[in-house]
Amino acid sequence: MKLTLSVLLLLACLWRPVQAEPLVIGVENIHYLPYYASEGDSYIGFAREFFDMFARENDIQLVYRPLPVRRLYLLFLRGRLDFKFPANVLWSQDLKQDADVIYSQPVVP
């Protein structure tokens, strides 16, 4: 089953006791500040602070993988990433037509 950050809250509760490796979040390597931006392999902005805070509070490790948008979708849909952020049911529908993707409520309105 393909997952997005929509189930990060649920998985953190279930995954925490057995988590051995960090969860990998695929993120867009574009500048969309103040929400997010990538500089090389680093990821900054509101989304980074939000997910880092969540990870600290739930004792989980996260790794951010900034990628070009199309490659981000392809790697996510092939199961090479645990989550993808941002996500929207209306984006790249042609790529997701055969995928089972679960979406969260919006992180930011």
C-alpha cells in the first residue's frame, strides 16, 4: 500500500516501538517559502519545522529527500519513499491512477 504523510500520525504511534530506520519523506526541491524550500540536500521552512517537531515529540527519525517533482512522484509510487510532501489528490492524476494513495487533511490551509 502506498502512503503519504496522511498516516504519519498513525504510523508514529504504531511504528515507534519497532522502528530501526528513519522514515524517508520525499519533498519537492523547489522554493516555496515560507512553507518549504530545498538547498542542496537540506530542507528548510515551515514544513521542516512542523515535521521535526512531530518527530521529536514521537521519538522517530525522519530523513528528507528533496527531488524534482516528477521524480518524487515516480519514486514514491515505486515504494522507494515512505511519504511524500506536499500531496494533493488533484495533482499528477495520470501517474497515480493505479496507486492506492491515502491523503491527510491539509497541514496548512
